[in-house]
Amino acid sequence: MTSAVSPAADSQSPTSLSQLYGQHHPWLLRWLRGKLSCTDHAADLAQDTFVKLLATPGERAVTLREPRAYLTTVARRLLIDHYRRQSLEQAWLATLAQLPAPTAPSAEDRLLILETLHRIDAMLDGLGAKVRTAFLLSQLEGLTYADIAARLHVSERTVKRYMVQAFERCILLLA
């Protein structure tokens, strides 16, 4: 992504974010509408793409050699996150549908649980593959550290390090 951004001293003149927005927002919105079935979600993701640019540290004026390629890359990543959240929500709703009515959580509790699931998903996504696997094997399948070590072909001491990393992320999630 950084290769698309040039310093302002380049031969091209810097473009303010408002100019970039004005020139490319309609195109990005059409592109996202083609990827999503919901116009509202497309509008949200187009806005989020430009918010990401605003959140990027540095000057307000940037020079993009290929602004549409850059915007497409940012929007694709947001689209992946959108589909991941949607998949998580659908799995949660399917689980809720299987519960008997008296034990089903209230609408408020459902929202809190869904928000927590999103935070856990983001936390797990931030872990390395082996750390995440070790954590999930321990917490979801109840495997011992020795069993996890055998399955991952690592030492038990390494599994303990993985678990410390995962639990540190969990603590940060609660903060």
C-alpha cells in the first residue's frame, strides 16, 4: 500500500483529502455497490475507506500515483472485515435460533454478546497462527498443554509461551 503513496516533493502535486474524496468517492461507491447487495453498506464502506485515509498519520496532503488502486486496496480490506463480521453474526443468530424461547437471551444481551464476539474475533485475528491454534485447542477443545504440543509439533514450554501471549491479548480485550 505504501508504494502507491509518494512524498509531496514528487513531480505530481499533492492532493488534499477533500479533493481525493470529491474526485473518487462516486467511483468507489459504484465499485462497492457492485460488490455488495446493500446500497447502505456500500455507502458505509466507502465512507470508512476515506476515514482510514484520515486516520493515516502524516500530512493532510498526499500524492497518490494510482489513487483508485490505493482506494480499492483499502476498500477490499474493509470488505473482508465486513464479510467476516457478517459471517460471525449469522453463526450467532443460527445458534440463537436453536435455543428454546425461555432460555434465549434478551435483545440487549444479544447485542452485548455479539459485540463481545466481534472483539474476540479481532483479538484472535491479531495472534500468530500457532498461538491462535494453541489457544483455541486449549479453550474450546480442552486439550492439555502436552496434547497441544504434540499436535503442533512444538515443546510444552513453547505452548506455555503461546498461551501467555494469548492471555495477554485477552486481558487487553477486557481493558
